[in-house]
Amino acid sequence: MDQTLSGFGTVFAFLMLGIVFVAGGYLTARMLRPSRPNPEKNSTYECGEPAVGSAWVKFNIRFYVVALIFIIFDVEVVFLFPWATVFKSLGMFALVEVLIFTGILVLGLVYAWVKGDLDWVRPTPNVPKMPEMPVRQTGRKVG
């Protein structure tokens, strides 16, 4: 018997066993749990506060921007942990490489900060206005 086919058969058996195990758990839970739905149980839960309005509310884009910036920096910082575990064996080249990586991260943070994406409350822009031109008796503007 071919060893490759046997390896694929083992993977397939474990995949099927995992699917049966998960489906069996769901079916057992469905059979054992009580099912007594009511309007209060099916309503939206907001941390103990009564739900107000629709769930389809438009949120300020700053929530998403701050979340995306956090995820980007969080994921990139995770790349530093494997480097830190083998730092001594990598030598000076790895140190320079991680300093460049960290510099790029800091540059991205400075860019987000300067752009104002990290400010939670943005100041209202101060737009200068042109002074009014004096009006003649004829109703036309001078100048």
C-alpha cells in the first residue's frame, strides 16, 4: 500500500472525526437545553441598559480607524517575539534589521498621529473669512 495514500487517509479520518465530534456536541446541546423563547429573551442586550433605537446605527468612522490602527500595530509587534527569543544567535545583522522594522512602525505611528487619526475629538476648523467690502449707494460693491 502506498504510504502517501495512507497519510491522506489519516488526515481525512481525523477531519471526519472532528466534524462528527463538533456536530454531535451541537446536537446533544440542542436536545438537552430548554427552549422557552420570549420577547425579553430575544431582545438586544446592551450591557444592562435598555436597548434604544435600531441596531443599524451609523457609528463614527473614528471607531473603525482606531480599531484598524490598533490591529495593524498589534499584529506587527507580534513579529518581534520570535526575534526576541533567538536574538543572541542572530547577531548584529538581526539587530539592525529589527531597528529598521521598529523605525517603520514608529514612522507609521507618527503619520497616524500627525494626520489626526488618533485624536478622539477633532477640533473644529478655524476658517478665516474675508472682510465685507463697502457698498456704494448704487448697491454695487467697491473695488
